[in-house]
Amino acid sequence: MTTQQEHQRRLGSGFGALSTADDVLKGIDLSGRTALVTGGYSGLGLEITRAFARAGAHVVVPARRPGVAREALRGVDRVEVRELDLADQDSVRHFADRFLAAHRTLDILVNNAGVMACPETRVGPHGTWESHFAINHLGHFALTNRLYPALSRGTAARVVSVASSGHFLSDIRWRDPHFHEGYDRWLAYAQSKTANALFAVHLDSLGAAGSGPRAFAVHPGSILTPLQRHIPREEQIAQGWVSADGTPAQGFKSPARGAATAVWAATSPLLDAHGGAYCQDCDVAEPAMTQDMLIGGVKPWATDREAAARLWQLSLEITGLGDLSS
């Protein structure tokens, strides 16, 4: 295992768990820059979109439900909504083709959309892909690869993958990534979050070797958003996430605080020399020394460079993509 754990050291950013997206963007002008935020109309993604727009960026929000997205973003300036279903590779291709045909430049891509702890669901060709892996990882993998020419035109472009401390629960299941044997909704979510982190590791190595974007993975913290829609309230109480009256447990963040790390990773000059890093609380995360996901940090299997390259190749094979980043 060849990891970049030795590079997972805090930088002293001056921000922390209580910082908001607006805090980390104070003094940063994103005028003239284009950002794309998947899932940018709900929960964490909505806060990221609003923060980028307030800082002057033009924000593209792909949405499976464009009407719902436009309503959620009503009153937010410099935002456009375009249809995209990350579970459908043809939809990803059509979206990217339209974006590239307009000869647009993309400066920031935040791969934020996702699903969590869903009932077993199959998507993709012949209904064979497990939905967490397909949506959280393969959809974003294909989107980023197809938009790579636009990212390469950007000035100091960055790609941010929203991961999670959920990666503590599972490495990549190399023999059975689609859970054809023994589906477990939490392990399926966990594997997809490990994949998000490994994706950033290898994507950054490609960008660093050429004129492409730099890439980062982020753990936004524990936040109650529509992402938990498949988890009954009784289970959330049993997990200690909320009290009986629905009050979030101590240590949970507001969406505005949860959005801060993704926004920081997309814009902070402190990260210029730290591509591929896994970040949390608006700084580079330390290696995880415990199994306490509220403390966080990053496990070695989520920063393993050899595993990242292996996952990249596997993802190319599954999606049938050529390596558009080379």
C-alpha cells in the first residue's frame, strides 16, 4: 500500500469546524469564474451554490429535477440549472456534450450530489450497477472525465469530491463492488465514499502531471440534510444523531458550516501544494487514529495511490469511457 498519509497534516488554515462557507470566502472574489455544483439545490449543495454566487461566481447546477432546483434557487443571482441524472450515463454524456459545445471554461467542479443508505437499487446497463457506487462515484467519474477539456481551460481549476467519514466502514470491494452477494446499505454507502476519496487522489496526479485541475476530497462533517431521507427517525435516534424531539446531537454542523470545507478546498491558496489531500474542518485532515467517525480523519485505504489508480482503471472499464483526461 502506497498512501499519502504522510501528507495528511493540518496546515493551520485559521478556520475550523465552526467556520461557515461565507467565512472562508471573505475577501475572495470569484467574479468571472464558473463553478459547477452537483446537487447544488438541496442541503449542503444549496449552501455551496449560494456561497459561490455571493462571491461573484457563475454557478451551474445540474439537476435530476430541474423544476425543483429552479424553485429552490429562486432569488439566487448568477445561477443556471441544467438537467442531469447521475445514475444515467447517457444523461451525463448529453450534459457534458452541451457544455463543451458552448466552448465554456470550468474553474470549479464540486461533486456533491449523492445518496445514502438506500434500499437495494440497481441502475445502469441492464440494471446491474449498485446505486451508491453508480451515482456517488461512477456518475461523477464520468462527468469529470467528460468535462476535463473545460477544466483544463480553467485558471488553476479545482475539483472537489464530497466524501464522508463513512469511508471508515469499507475499503473498495474489489471482488464485488456492485454487491451482487449480500447487499448492505451502509457498506454500500461507505464504499462509495472511499471511492470519492480515491478518485481525488488519482485525478490530482493526472492534473499535476499536465495542465489539468487539482483535486481534493472533503469530509463536510455530520450534518442533517435531505441526504438522510432513507433513514427513519427511530434509527436516527438510536444512532444518537438526534434527540426524541429532533434536535441534532452535539457535534453536528449546520449546512452553512458543513459547506465550508468544500468551499475552502475549492478556493484556498494554502492548498496549492497539497493536491489530492483529504480535508475536514477547513484544513487538511490528519490520519484517523480511532474508529470514532465524529472525530474524523482519514483511513489509509482512502489515500492509497495504487488503489486509486486501480479504481480509476476499473471505473473506465465499467463505464466504457476512454481515458479522456490523458
